[in-house]
Amino acid sequence: MKNIILNINKTLDHRIRLGIMSVLMVNDYADFKTLKELLGCTDGNLASHAKALEKEEFITVEKQFIGRKPNTRYLATPLGKEEFKKHINALEKLIKNT
């Protein structure tokens, strides 16, 4: 049981962060607007959770302009993908053991 809990990642313990990573695990990238709509959160909430994931190097952020509009898109890093998988596996084992 102790090993399972060690693999639960504190960075991914919030619904929004887990949601961001879930979207990025099945897509090459996602832009800010898409994530905001999928996760049902505010601009500030999404930005702060994305910043936390970026700080841990779980995601990278690309900023560009499309026409004259700014566009921010997010991509999962190899580290982020690996940590997400470990986190989900630990949660599944924890559920099965209860």
C-alpha cells in the first residue's frame, strides 16, 4: 500500500490539472480556449493550474499569433506523460485495494 501512495503525484491531485493532462495525453496539443471549454473553468483558474504543470515540466507552452489574435497552446512533455501514467496506475491500484 505504501508504494501505491508514493506514486500518487501531488501536482496532479487537482481536478483541473488532472483534466489538462488527460486532454494532452490523447491529443498532440490543446489550446487555451479548448481546455477552458472542456474543463469548465475560468481564465485565471486555467492559467494558474497550467503554470503549476509548466513549473514541474509536465507541459510546455507555445504562444503564437494566428492572424492578429494571440493563441496559447499546451503540449505534454515526456516527463509529464510518464508521471501522469504513474499517477493513474497508482489511483487504480488504490481503488482495487479498497
